[in-house]
Amino acid sequence: MVSYELDLNEAFSTEPLTRENVLSLKNQIYTSKANYEELENKIKALRSSISSEKDASVAKKNNLILGICLWISGNADEAFDVLTTLKANKIAAYFLGKCYQEREEYEKALECFECSKHANEDEFEIQVNIAETQRQSGDSQGALKMIQKLAKGHDDDADLHYQWAHCLDNLGKYDEALTHYNRTLEIDPNHPNSLFRLAYYYDLSGDDEKALEYYEKCVETVPLYTNAMINLGLLYEDKDNYEKAISCFYAVLQSYPNHKAAKLFLKDAEAGLNMLYDDDKVKKQDKEIEVLNIPISDFELSVRSKNCLERMNIITLADLTKVTEYELLSYKNFGETSLTEIKHILNQKGLRLGQAVESDLFIGSDVSDDNGEQPRTISQLEFSEDCRNAIQEIGYETISDLASKTETELLEQDGFTQAFVDEINNQLETLGLSLHSGNNVD
């Protein structure tokens, strides 16, 4: 994704302010978080200046810019309140029409689009918006007639073919609709709405591979196509690819922190990942137990080695992992040749002498202090003061508490940064530990 550095003061100083400039600006705003933050700062500055501005014409222009900025930022209701007072202005009327579209007040949207036309001009773009509004209101047949009429002079317009396809889609003419969706992508390969509709079409028809292909293309466009990202996450989740699903839902929440559906789906995906992790862990443990329970008699050993092991009451591979080289060599008649035989058998199964003893020692060090009584506390780790304060603020006291969390859970806490997560990972690594799996969203 290409990122553009913006100067919004310069962008809105262009005269005259046009619809094309604003729509282009909207796309650039969403190429980076810094640009979006600049937009939010612009909104704050405009609100502050308007209340104290004595020049009526300047205040009016600033109100227009504020309404447009609010619409670009996704605050359609606030934008509506501001632009309603300015609807005599053709630019304001156009974006007020877009607000009415989002509010599903289609008759009023149509009125605004008509008001935004310039006298004696064709205003093709506005005609397409009018056709779109007709379609959204349920009049797909009327919208289709209007679009077909417009197509005579504008057959190379991607938005026109998209509306054409969507009307046919609504009317149940799916093969014809696909033709026009594909025609849209011939004109503009990154047309987000057509990519989404094709992805949705293949999703419904059960062609997951095609659906994934188009959803993945769609979410690369700007601004973020929220519904595409949500649907892509759900498809990944259906395929048990929980890490990618989590990444999708997290991306939506980065742009829209209060998005209810994304929050819900994120929790479901994290629960699915933990369940998958637990299932894998159980399967791994079952396999390990199965291997450990293999009798020594199943292997070809020398008579001397077998006799020595029997006298030591070593019956299974698990028993072998509980003794050390020193213990074996200390036993009467057990020599280097027998030791080499035993090591070879264990190595074939991914085991080694003394492994169970080492594992028990490690587990003890993870849950207890030097006396084996109390859990190890976070105070024993070397964190920066800011990181330690952030951890204490959310109430974690033991290393076990911390290691049970995911990166996502930590980053959702107020004041918790990626730098703190990196510190925690580094400290846990010194103990051979890590944060819970499933925490990564980029």
C-alpha cells in the first residue's frame, strides 16, 4: 500500500473545492495512520476556530470543510448535522446526499444529489450516484434503465459497470452481473466494491478459494473495506487458520476500535486458536506417552544390555529417561557398548537419558521459588520502570499470570504499548517461556 504524506491545510486551500478533490483526498487519508491522525487534528482545530471566528464567510467555509472532514473520517451523523446548515452550497449538498445514503434516507439523498448539479451540465458522476440511490432504495429496474442510458457515452467507466452489475445481481441475473463485475475490474483492477461483490458471490456459492482470492485483493485497497476484512477473517476461521483470522479482526479494530462485530469475532477466533493449541498439545502429549510406554523388549539389544536393564527394573523407554548415564555406568556389568546401544534407541525416538529428571527440575523452577513454596513473582524480572508500572496497573503479580496472556490481550490494556510487549517477551525468554500463542495481528 502506497502511503501519502498530507498537508490538509494546503489540500483544503485549493480553489475551487471540488468533489473529485475531496474523494481523492479521502483515499489518501487512509493510506497511513499518520494521515488519519492529521485528519482528526484538523477536525479539532476547525471546531475550535469556528466558535471564535468573527468573519461569517470564513466561518461558513470552515463549517463546510469540517462537515467534509467528518464525512471522510466516518462520522456520518456528525457530518450530517454540519452539512444540513449548508445544503444551498452544491458541494455541501453532494456530501449531504452521501450522508443520507448512509442513513438509508434515499428520497432525501436523491433531492440532495439533484441540488448538487450545476445548471446545463451533464454531471455524469452525480447521475451514477442517483442510479446507485435508486438501486439502494429497491428500484433496481429503474436504476438499470438509467445506467444503460448513461452507458452510451461512458462505457469505459468502472463505477458505472459496477452499478450495472449490482442491479443485475439484485434482479437475479447472476451470469450477466458477473460479466459487468469483471468488466469493472478490466477498467480498474483494484475497484473495491466489485472485488467485494465477486468475493461475496464465490463465498455464497461455496468456492472458498476464489472467495479468498478476491477478499484478499479487496482488503489491500484503501480505505479499509471493513466488510471484506470481516468476511475474510471468517473464511480463515472456517479453515481453522485462526492466526490469520485474528489478524483480520485486529486490523478492523485498529481503524474502528468500537466495532462490535470485530470485537466479537476476535474473541471467537482467539478462543478457537486456544482450543486448537490445547488439542494439539493433548495429541502431542498422547503421542509422547505412547512412545514412552514402548517396552524395552521391542528393541534388539545385546543379551548383556537386556539382562542389566531387567535387573535395574527398567521396563519401558520412560524408565530409561529417568536414569542418567552415570547411573547406568555405575551398575555392575554395564559398559560403554551397552550405553551406546541405549543412546541409539532413545535417539531414534527423540529421547535421551535423564530427560525426565531435567524436565521435572525445569517445571519446578517455573512454578516455585528456590524453596519450592511460592510462585515466582514479576518483581524478579528486569523491566523498565514504565513497563513494570503498566504490568502492575493491570494487576498481574506472577510470571505465570503474565505468560498465560496473549500479545493481543496485553495491547488491549490502556497504556500498554508494543515496546512493553517486546520487553516482556525478552524477559520470559530468559526463563525458556513465552506469551501465550495467538497474539500476532499485522
